[in-house]
Amino acid sequence: MKRLCVVLLCLLMMAGLCGCGGTPSELAIYSRVIRKYKLLSYANNFLGGSAYHPVHNYALHDIDGNGISELLVSGNPTGDSSIIGFLIVFTIQNKKAVRQEILAPRYGSYELFQSGTIKTVNFEMDWIDYYRFEGDELRHQVCVLDENEYYEWFLRTQSVDPHFPPYTLIDPEERTPLTKEEFEQLRIGMEGDGQLAEIDWRPLR
């Protein structure tokens, strides 16, 4: 009976891969990763949702427009492409699925723009980080502080990873004041016209 349940679970997971977009070769490369997160999602559901960053949805989406779809795994339970609570990104390198480095704010959100930029917002400190693909790697571009409530904007100039430590105040020597116009120019340079990408999310459960 146990063996039958395992077989049925595997068949359900494989069936869920159909119709999720992407080419057959992309699906073949990403299928093992998708199955892994499906198992994690089932396990988290069984444990009553105890995971710190629960995963709910996945999608294949060409972020940088190079003709190769990236695999996105999201922690947003609604599947609304405009609100992403947690995001993991994989791309294909040498015919293998490779996870990209995009560090998560403890309390924050993600947005993916049609310009190919990924934006993360740290709700605790108002820090905004932008990521873009350079070649086949997702790289951090810039980190800015938007304290619009106080009419203050800053560019983070710290040379180390901009997320470490991610939840503490930044030393004044590690940030450069920006005018509102400079901040807006930088934001437009990253976000383009501000249009969010349309992502066809699929449930992992």
C-alpha cells in the first residue's frame, strides 16, 4: 500500500509539469528541481505550514529575454504575479539547473519587471536592491534607501554584500545622499517603464 501511494504521488507530480510552459529541453532540465520543491510543498502542508519560507508556486519565465526560460519558485500563496513574498531563481548553465544568488530580506517582497530587473524591498529598513542578469548569472546592481516619508534618499556604497547585515542600520559613512531626482533617475534606469512581468504561476501542490 505504501509503495502504491509513493507511485501515485510521483505520477501526480509529473502530471503537474505538463502545460507549465517552457521547451521540452528546459522542462527536462528543470523537472528534478520542480519535483524537489513539490515534495517540500507537500511536506510543509503535511507539517501544518511550519517552514520559515514556504514555497507555493513555480513558473518558467524568460527574465532577460535571451530565449532561455528561468525557473522561478515563489512563496506567495495567491499566485498573483505582482506580489511575490519569496523568490528562488534557477537558470540553465551547461545544460544544468543552477540556482542564482538573490538574498532574501527577512520581511519584504519581490517584483519582476518587464525590463528584466528583479527588485527586492526590505520592509524593515526601506532598502531596495536591484538584480539583473549579466550573461547567465543574476548579479546585484545597486542598493538604495527610499525614506520618502522623510524626504531622504541614499545610495548604499558599502563594498561588501549589501545584505550583510541585512536588518541593522547602515553606518552613515556607507551611504551617499541622493536628491529625489537622482533617486528617480536610478529607479527608472532599473525598472524601465515600471511594467511588471506577467508570470504564469503554477501551484506546487
